[in-house]
Amino acid sequence: MDIYWIADKKKCGPATVPDVISLVQMGELTPDTKGWHAGCEQWMPLRELPALVDFLQEKPAAEPEQEPGPEVPPVPAAEPVAENRPAGVPENAVRVYLPSPAARMLARFVDMALYMALVFGVIYVRQIPFAPSLLPSSPLVWAGFVLLEAGLLSYLGTTPGKALLGIQVRCVGEGEMSFGRSLSRSCLVFIGGVGMMVSLLPLFMMGYSWWTLRSRGITMWDARCSTLPLMLKTLSPVRMFLAVVVIFACFNITCVCMQPWLEPMVSAIEQDSPEAGQWMRSMMPQEPAPPAK
């Protein structure tokens, strides 16, 4: 959905719902900025637009229930503490806390590490023979990850890695987090976020996604699917440490499960690149020679 707004007496836009929420979060717009989108009869504050009301609405001031008792003299009110918030933002406005790029990337690494440990754990238990199409560099292996992530997001709104770091993905504007929307988002992440895990493309795409998130405050897939990750819990050092531990443990489990594949995998690499195969074979642990008689 395209949203327009008034800034310096000029019409600005269009921008997507997540883009506008990011602009409010960064202080470039306020919830009281006049805005409009299709279906509205007139310009109104952004916090009153139907597409943004769930994220920029004002919290109603709840009156605490008072039990009858003896009258006591009123306590002088303390001086208000100045808050560091953009001008024009009401005191009781609901703020949208967005996770940092580092938190989002760490959550994705946790999810990918868990998935690899699961896949190669099944391969190890079932004793599936080596096949190049089952290596981590094969996009075919990650098809299950895309479907699994889409299912978790549509039913739970989060994944194991995101839940560990306190992140939840929500749908903004109209509609709900259906499986189709979640699948579209997961496919866009797989293509534009990790480069389909092909060769060195993931490094380039992750760097580009990091730059986009830092400069615009939103990724391409969230803008296309009208979704937005929210930080529901404080990112404490303990959570970050646990995430690193999970990644390290899953990496070691994957390596152990791939041991039966080591010899045929190196032989296959030697056929395509003898130099690379010889280097890998030199790094393999050598079996001790039998003692001479």
C-alpha cells in the first residue's frame, strides 16, 4: 500500500507501510504528520491511518482502581524527567522498536545452523550416500529451509533464532501473516538475502542487505511483503552469547555427521579441481601406518 504525507507544506511519497514506520522510528516523521492512503476520505495524522493505527496509536491512559480508605494529603508530584524523543511525538505514543541489523543477521545464522544440523543429522542416521546435490552449497538443500521458515512465520510469527533474540515478524497494514505471504518473504530472503547459497554470492548479498537495512531502515523483502520484524525483548549479552553457542554447537554437529562423506566428497572435488582436492586431502587426518614387523 502506498502512503503519502505532508512535509514542509509539500506532498511527499509514495512509500510503503514499513518505510513510513521506519521514518517515524528514526524521527524523520512524527505520528502527527498528516498522511493519506487509498481508502481515506481526507488527510489525517499518520497514527490515525487504518494501515498504521496498530503501530502508531496512542495508549489509553488507564485509571487505577482506588479502594476506599482514609483521606491522606496529596504527595507533591516530582518534576517530569525530560525524555529523548523527537519533537511532536506524544508522551503516550506506542513506539515501534526495530531490531538492529546485527541482531537480525545473528538470528538468521542461528536458524541456518539449526537447519544444517537437522538435515545432516537425518543423513547420518539414515546413512544416505554422498551426492553433490546434498552439499550445503546446493540450493536444493535449502528448499526445505524456505518452506520450514514460511510455516513457522505464518503460525508462530517467529523462528527459533528470532525467538532466542526476542524478534517477531508481524504483518503491517491490511491482511494477515498467511502462509503465502510468509512463503513470498522467505523466497525473497533466500534470493536477495543469502544469494541462494551459491558460491560467493551470499557474502555479496548479505553485505548489500546490511547496507540497505542501515540506510533505509527496512529490507527489500519486508517492503515487498509489508512485514516488519519487531524487537519484543531486550537484546541482552546473555541472549547473544547463547546464540553464538548454538551456532558453534550446530556447526560441530554438522561436521561430525559429514564425516562418512569426507572421502567421496574429496574425490569428487579432485575430479573437478585436482589442486583443490589435493589441498583438502592434505588437511584430512592421516591414519597411522601399521607398525613394521
